[in-house]
Amino acid sequence: MTNQTALAGDIKDRLYHFLGAPEGFVPLHEPEFRGEEEALVTDCIRSGWVSSVGQYVDRFETDIAKVCGTRYGVAVVNGTAALEVSLRIMGVGPGDEVLMPSLTFIATANATSHLGAVPHFVDIEERTLGISPKALKAHLEKIGERRDGSVYNRETGRRLAAVVPMHVFGHPVDMNGLNAVAAEFGLQVIEDAAEALGSLYGDKPCGGLAPIAALSFNGNKILTTGGGGAIVTNDETLARRAKHLTTTAKQPHAWAFRHDEIGYNYRMPNLNAALGVAQLAQLDTRLAQKRQLAQAYLEAFSGHPDLQVLAEPEGARSNYWLNALVLAPHAAAARDTILETLNGAGLMARPVWEPLHTLPIYADAPRADLPVTMDLAARIINVPSSAHLVGALACPA
Amino acid sequence: MTNQTALAGDIKDRLYHFLGAPEGFVPLHEPEFRGEEEALVTDCIRSGWVSSVGQYVDRFETDIAKVCGTRYGVAVVNGTAALEVSLRIMGVGPGDEVLMPSLTFIATANATSHLGAVPHFVDIEERTLGISPKALKAHLEKIGERRDGSVYNRETGRRLAAVVPMHVFGHPVDMNGLNAVAAEFGLQVIEDAAEALGSLYGDKPCGGLAPIAALSFNGNKILTTGGGGAIVTNDETLARRAKHLTTTAKQPHAWAFRHDEIGYNYRMPNLNAALGVAQLAQLDTRLAQKRQLAQAYLEAFSGHPDLQVLAEPEGARSNYWLNALVLAPHAAAARDTILETLNGAGLMARPVWEPLHTLPIYADAPRADLPVTMDLAARIINVPSSAHLVGALACPA
């Protein structure tokens, strides 16, 4: 028996101990429908208003803005669309570069590419798994060139238009540090809060930490609308533009079809918003459950010599969307054995995303040195994190 | 009393006569939920599978392909997304030109623009409201230049990559004529069947008249999924590529995130597909109802000196998605008076889209002479077309 196999077995045993032996396969993250989902969706169908406008879209937009502590919310078809439109509204266009972590879901980069802009990858810090303001600043000082009130990449000649912090697994990025660097270099900040609904940075909700933010309500998120996303902001002009662009940029008129920009068909259907309104009403319960589950993970592996459970950064309160085991550097080689053992034992486990700059499609994108990214990407394992798993905690096998 | 006012009043009276005096406002097109919508959507929520995969997506894809007489269907988030991905899969890329009617919904042009390609507007024929193969051929002979197996626009230097026929209001384009011209000039054909689900051209369903087609299930269409669309094709390679690109181009793997193209988050949620499965089961009923309603319109205005109701082209069977009054040229000036009268009388009426080349956003796009487009765009009025209006026919006021 190798050490790798022993470690994998130990992890499995600890999970079995506090989650109970699984009946069937335990997914990484399942949605929970314990509120008015069926009632509101049925009401939506009976109203006839299932599509692009309706009272549930309006309610969802109001409710989601409240959760993010912003004045405005615009419901859209998914998180990728929310990012794409947010970037465009903040002035990102073809030929610009957008700074972002390499350790993020593909959507952050694809939304940029769809605008004809280019992802530019920067390093992260281990504490948050998000962009390191210090590394960002050092990189900008090295490759940035100030001209006409903007900063340009002196190696590619392209404008560095914006930076997109992504709150990985719900753990907030060091936004004070990041916003300070962005202000110093004249970068727009677009907050990718797709994974961080309900997380707090200090006492401020994620989604409200930059001029504009993108959210996701895909089926694997803490709340779901089936598929969906939102743009949240305090700025009325940005909110109006977001609504306009996501609804084909049609000018209001009793009957005429006049579109004044090349817009998108990105509105969230009322049917999906009805599900979302019911889901949002349960957010506090979900957050409490996920906090309790994370606590159980933290305790189960407290003092473990080969790994630690990722804890929320100091000064922040994570929604603990996905729990993550971070292997110690000496145990990194065991990752795939652990993945195979856990998945084979009915407990879904997966590594973090492959760093985007390692994919052939983004191999040519500009990037900083990424030592922390490459180190951590090989050592992270996500483990089952559905809120309902707290039920197992009360009744251990 | 002007002639315009008299004509408007006459139209209103005829509509009142056969539709009954409206209780409240009669929309242009309302969805109908008379099947298993509530049951299937509730089942979907209870299953937990509301999002990006699920049995309703699979069933919807099978069912929609059957309706279109194709081997494969790929469910997506809306008709614009279906068009964008279809164009890309057929080889349209940045800097290409895509031939299309100017008289179409903005989605046809926007999907092209989102790919970095350029719409190129061509004229239509009065009989179908769709692209005129004859006018297309004459235009290509005038501006086209053959090179390296492709045809180029000699005025812009750009490649003419594809042509997108759109079946306006459900009336099929002359596809035999169009396909012949496309073959002669080496153009790919992408069928925009967004409005034509259930229409037949000869005995072949729309959606199956070109190598690939895009459909829409927006709330105003003959069937709805809230928001949604589909790509249909007989070609397995195209179908697989469509599924891959619309699901973030992630390669199959037990846990790794490897994306091999810059894809899209364009999948239809299972929740919306559940609604769609229930809706598709009622398609034959809807088609029969809409045919009966169209017949009532045709009879009500038979022999009218100032207008005719648009009838399906010879050899085709329209789904009669939207009924259209076509004013005689001498009565064109009455259009806005008629629109005001009908809307004021509780009957929603609207003109056809403003021809896209007349919008500032597409004013600089290349185009053919568009005499038929400009003539007809000023003379068309859409009138209430919901399937349930046949109920009023049986019990006139």
C-alpha cells in the first residue's frame, strides 16, 4: 500500500464518518427546492407570461439587487452573458486586454473573447484563491505603459482595459487591495461574483464590491434559476444600458422595431425568474446550512498533516459554495489517487479547473508569471457540498 | 372623415365581426398551455434536474428533430444563439459577409455581427416575403467575383460565405430556387426557421430544407419554452459540433475541465425543455387552429379593394404564425391610421420590422437594391393571431 492509497483511504473514511456512508452517488452540488418553487412556477405558467417579460423577472431583479446591496439588478440568461455585457458596458472592446485569474471557470475568458478582447492572466494568492493585488501591481509595473490616461501592455501594444476578480468557491478576493491597484492604473473592475452569492467582504456583500458585477444561477450554484445570471450595479446609467443591451437594444415604441445598438437576446425568461424568486427566499437558510457543512469539513480535517480544508479569508464570510481540500505540497502527487478513490466510493470529487493558460485555446494569451496558480491547481480537490448534506451530520452512520 | 379613417374603421369592424368585440386588449400572439405543461415542469423541479442536462432536454431534442424531419436536434437558449452557432459551424467567421433579407427580425443580423461577420442585405419577393432567388442571383452576378472556390464581394473584398433565408410569419421561402443559386455560387445555406415550426415546403418541413437550421421558442412563437431555440440538422458531425460548442466545448472527462474551443454557454435548461416537451405534443392542434384562424381572415377580407390577407405561397403550407394584412399600394398611406385605430380598439396590430438597412446600426452594411423590401415594409400590418382566437369564431358577437 502506497502512502497515496493510504491518504486517499483516510480521506474517504473521514468523509464517510461525518457524512454517513452514501446511498448511491453523492454529487458535488445539488440544488434544493424546498420553498415555493412549484407554486410560483405553476403560477407563472397559468399567467401565460413565461417568456421575456413578467412580474417574476421584476421581482427577481429587485430581490437579487437587495442581496448584493446594490440599487439595480438585471436578470439575464446566464453568468457568461452577464460577464460579456458587463465587460462591454464598462468599455471593453475588440483588441483590448482584460486581466483575470487563470484559475477560473472558462466563462471569464470566453466572455472576454466573445467581445473580441483578449484574456491576460495574472497570479493568485493562496489565502483567497483569487487575484493577488500585490502580484497584479508588480506585473503592471513591469509590463504596463501609461498613455492617454490608459495603461497599455508594452509587449503586445494593446490597452489593458479592465480586471475581473473572481471569488473562487465563494471566498472573496482581497477587493480593497485590488480596487486600489485598479484605481492606480486606471483599470475598470468587473466583479465576477458567479460563485459568491451571499458571501461578505467585511460587511459588504459580494456583487457590490465593484461598479458592476456578474452573477450566475446555473444548476450547480447555491441558488438556481435552471440557467440564469444577473448584472448588479449601483449606477442607474449602467443598469439601464445593461437592460437595453440584453433585450435586443430595442427603443421603446408602441409598435415600431427600432434597435439603436447591436444588442443581445440575453433576457432571463419569466419562467426561470419564478424559480429564482422562490430560491432567493431560501438564501439565508442555505447559507446557514453550508456554513455548518463547511465547519464539519474543517473539524474533520483539523490538524491533518497532509491537507487542509480551505477556510474563508480573514475579514470575510464565505458562502462556502464548494468545499475544497488543499493538499500539502508533499502530498500533491496523491491528487488523482484521491479523486479516483472518492469517486469510486460514491463521493463526487474533482480537481479545480485546469488553469486557462494551459489550455491550447488560451496558450497564446498574454500572462504574468503564475507560480501560485500552477502550484495550487495541482493540489485542490472539491468535495460534496450540497446544503442538504447537513442532514447527515445530525445522524452520523 | 378621410378615406384613411374609413378604411381603418372598416378593418376594425370586420375584425370585431369575426373575432367578437374584445374583452380587454387582444395581444398579437399569446402562448397556449393546454397540455402537460404544469405536470412536466413540476416533475422536472421534483427531479432536481432543472439545469443544463436532463431527460427533458434529451426528449425535446428528439421531438424537435422529428417535427423538422431531421436526424438531430440541439436545444439552445434562444433563436439568436441557434443562428450564431449555426453560422459559425457552417464556416462563417470574422470579416465574412452573410446574405440575408433586410426584412427580418434583428436576430438574423445580430447573430452575424456577434461572429464578427457582416450582414449583406438582399431583396425579397412579394409572394413569400422571403429572399427572391431571382434577385439574389442577379445581385451575385453583379457584385460577385469567384476566387479559390468561393465568391467574393468585389466592392468590399470580403468573402460571401453564406445566405440565410428567413421564413417570414411562417411562409416558406422558395427554397428550391434559393438552394440552386446558393449551389451555383458556393454559398452555405443556414435556414432561419424561427417563425416556421410546422410549416411545410412541398411535403418537407421547414427546418429541414438546408444543411442546418435555427428555430426559436420565444414566448411569442407558435410553441414556447419560455426562452429557447434549437439547431436541427441531418449531419451527425454538425450536430455533435453544435452540442459541443453550445456546452462550453468541454471535452468528456470524469473530472477534468478541458475545453478545446472557445465555446458558448448556450444550452437550454431542462426546466425550459420540460415546458417545450409539453408544448410540442400540442403542435398539430395549434397548427389546425391557426389554419382555421387564417382562413377566417382570408374570408373576411376576400375581394377587399384596399388590402389582402397574406396567403401561403403555392406549393407550401404555412403555419400561419402571424396573420398579415398587405395594403394595396394606393392604401399604403393609411398604415399608421389603421395601426392607431386597431390598437385603440383593443386589437393589437403592428407593422412589420423596419428594414434592417434603414436602422443606423446597419446603414453601412452592404446591400443590393431593395425595391420590393421598401415597398412591402410600408404596407404590412400584423393582426391578432393567437390560436385560442378560433374559439371566438364559433361564437361571433
